[in-house]
Amino acid sequence: MRGSLRFAWSLPAALLLLTWPSAAQVQFGELSSHLSGTVSPGYTASYGNMTSSTHGWTLGGAATLSGALHSPNFFSYDASLYANQSRANSNFQSISNATGVDVTANIFGGSHFPGAVSYTKAYNSEGNYAVPGLANYVTHGNSDSFGISWSESVPDVPSFSAGFQLGNSHYSVYGTKDQGTNAFHSVNLHSGYTYAGFNMGAYYSKGGGHSLIPQVVAGQLTPETHNDGSAYGFNVNHRLPLRGSFATSINRSNWNTDYLGSSSSGTVDTINSLAAVHPTNKFSLSVSADYSDNLSGQLYQSIIAAGGVPIGVNLSESSNSLDLMGTASYSPGGNIQTQAFAERRSQTFRGKTYGVQSYGGSAMYARRIFAGSFNGAVTVSANTADNSGTDTLGFSTNENYSNEFFGWHVNGSFGYAQNVQTLLVTYMNSYFNYSGSARRRWGKFSVSAGAGAARTGLTQQAGTENSSESYNASTGYGSWVTATGSYSRSNGQALATGAGLVPVPVPSPIVPSNLVSLFGGDSYSFGLSSSPAKRLTLAAAYSKSISNTTNAAFSSANKNNEFNVLTQYQFRKMNFISGYSRLEQGFSGTNSQPQTISSFYIGVSRWFNFF
């Protein structure tokens, strides 16, 4: 009965709107407004093995209202409203129709005191829970955010800017009963001033957040995280003789966070200075000094920024670091740049003192080779550790080349490093990466292919590497047909956060193994599209992902299959649209069958310039 009533009033209203003529811009005194958008009546049906079936006539669309009072430099606004539309994929109909609003307003934009306010709200929107290098898990839920900013830029007085943001989201993961949430808030202040050739700046920021991680990823009964922190600092720079400059900054930051029931808090003070001169066009010198009174805190903050928190470390133990470096650069020719450096790093960490001396050089070269473009860099360093007296040789290189051979446009890049210093002098990093692509066109026929891979890990510690590889190809004939395909594989260590899995930024045992998740899997995707006639579009896409996640408390084998079909035809301001979407997603750790949900839509839309 409800579906019949909704159809009864929606259909006449939709037909009336579709025949509504366009109108001009509306002026109310000094307030000018312009409204445009689309109206999309149609039939929608959705069904699944874990949800009740729904179907009926729906009226959707989008509208944008914009305008100004007096002039855009005095007050301007822009408001966008959308209903029963997909905001997750611009090409295909979504399995969950989203409704929401985006509003922004600017005041005094043409003055020395501009300000802005923004607000967004979304209902039943489709989203993703990220997995590095693989297809993401599909989610759906609600979200909103609010922001306000103001600044002052009066000449000859200190500048000032302020901003405040907050937001939250609540989502569910298809294939589980798990819920996830993300909430954040932040305040940012900044001021700058120039006096007697000194450029000075100061800042203050404070923020925090709360996340509820889906249990299918965290594997805990109370998978919650909380964090808050603040930072403030001062910086100054000034010109030096010989075309030189000097800059220094002093910063303090603190954190207080809880990750899956484990807490951490602390404060970090840092001082960073750099001085450089450029006596000739080919020669330059620079020296730098960086000091931290809490090296452990710097490591912890890198983990917090990724979404986790370390535990099991005695925060009462003092730690610090000092890095002194001198660099000389010389360019013997237009295509080559050379550099020599000397560095001394000393650190106190976990009750022990470490130090390392490094010496080395690098060369960067760029030129055209065989009518193509080449650039590359090589760095070599010799490192001597104080405690062990061990000598190591570090090496890194990067190359890029692009050219055209017999009509083929090719690009390639390669990077490799061994025994590269990390933030902790007791750890060395190694990695390699490569990528390449080729494309060719014969009249209307075209073909392209590409591949890439990367691997990174710590030289001294097995089992810490992350690796990924990907391949893609496409072929097409004019607008008649285009076919695409891709494959990717990824595995490694990650931290579970409210927004997804993120690679671990520092090694164990800095991050205890019970907080680290292992992930791995494969993803495939295929697509086919065609425009056999003017204004007619046909498209289909399929993707599949098989992965696994494991941590100290939980293990799950996961799968994700998506299939989408779209038909669209444009006639003047009218669009005929038909689409079908199907999602199958499941997790063995939930002890339930995978969830399957499908959505079908057929309807028309018309663009309007209301006024």
C-alpha cells in the first residue's frame, strides 16, 4: 500500500518537473541566487540473503543553490542537496542510495578578514574499509562534518588564522554484524610576522578522536581507540651573505592515547636548524642540526599518526637524539649534480647510547638518450657504529626513462636501496620497486599494459617486509569498445584503525607483535564499456578479492565480489539510466555465511536551470 501511495504522488510530480521550463537567475534586492540540478524519477529494487527485499517508485536527484549578497567578495554561499543517489561510484548505480547535503559560506572574501563555514551530512552512503594494495571492504553508514575558519592579513601587522573542524561517521561492514565509528575534532591557530628581515611564525594545534574498529579486523570484544594531543612551536628565518639563508624552529607536542585497551602519553621537544650559502652558481654548502629530547616519543607519534599506539615500553626511561650534518653540492655540468656529505648521529634509547658516523656522496644525472628522457640518482654511504665498531655500506639508486619506439610510448622506473638509515640508528632499511607501462595506437585501435612491484623490510629483522605487485592492461577500438583488466597482490604487517589497515610505520619490538595484524591477498578486476551511438553508454565491471587477516586474537579468510552494469542514453536535457549492482562479501571469522545484496534501478533524469 505504501509503495502504491508513493508511486501515486511521485509520478505526477516527476512528470510535472520534467516538463518545467528553465528560468532566469533570481534577484532579491542585493541578494542574487541561482538554482540548478537534476530530477531523477525511477524504479528501484533491492534484495539480499540477509536483508528484506524492497521495491517501488522513487524520486531522486541533486540540486545546487548558489549566490551572493551585495557581491561575492562580501558574502557568497553554495549549497548542494542530493537524494537517492550514489556518491561512492560515479560510473555505476550504488547498492545503497545516499542522501545528503553539502553547504559552504564565505564572508568578507575580498577583505583582510575573510572567513568561511562548511557543513556536510550524508545518510546511507557507501564507503570502504581500506586494505593496503587490495580491494577495500565495502561499508555503508552515515557521516557528518563541520568546519569554520577565519584569518586576518592586514599589512604591517602580524597575520593570524584560525580553524576548527569536527566530524563523525558510523558504518557497518557488509557480511558482518560489526559496527565501526570514527569521530574527530581539531583546532588550528597560526600567526606570522616580518621584522627587520626576520620572517617569524608561530602555531598551535589541538585535536583528538575516537574510533570503534570492526571486530572482524581487531578481533577484540572492545576494539576502541581514543587519542588527543596538542602541539605548538615557533620558527624564524633570515637571509645570509653569499645568497644564503638561515632557518630554525622549536616545537613541542604531546599525546594521550588508548589503543585496544593499552594507554600511552608523553611530550616531545624538538629543535631543527639549517644554514646554507650559495657562493657560486655551481657550488653550495649547508649545515643542519636536529635535536629531540624524546626519541621514543617521536617513534610513538609516528605510530599514533598511523592510528595505533605502542605499549610495553618504559616511558620513564630517558631518550634523545642529535643529528649533525654537513653537505657540499657541486654541478660540473648542466646535466649532472654531485653532492658529498658527512653526518654524526647519536641516540640514547632504552637505557643505552648509540652513535654512528656516515660519509658518502651522491650524483644525479638527467639528459635525453636515444630521443628519450632519462634521469637517475645514485647514493653511496659508509657507516661506522660506535658500540659494535661494525662498518656497513649503504647504497640506493633511482632511475626513470620514457621514450617512443616504433610507435610504442614506454615509461619505466626502478628503485633499490640496501642498508639505508632509519630514524633509529640500530636499524637499517632495504627496499626495491619498479614500474613500467607501454601504449600504442593504430588508428582507432589502441592497446596498453603496465606492471609494478615494491618490497620493503628491515635488513636486520626477518619477517618485517611488506610487498605488493600489480598488473594492468586495456584495449579498445574507438568509442565502440574498451576492455580493461587488472591484478594485484599484497601482503605484510599493518595496524588496524577505524578507517582501515595501515602499514606499520616502525618495526617490532617498538610495536609489540600482539598489536600487529598480518594481511595478504589477491585482487582481480575486469571492465567492458562501449558507446556504439552518440550519447549512448554501455558499461560493465567485475572485481574479486580474496584476502586474509591475522593477529594475536583473531584470524579470518575474507572475500569480496562486485558486479556492476550501466546503460545510459542522453537526449537533449534528458537522460535514460538503467543499472544493476551486486555485492557478495564474507568473513570466515564471523561464523556466518557471506552477505549478498543486489540493487536494480531504471529511470530518467532531467537537468534544470530553475533560476
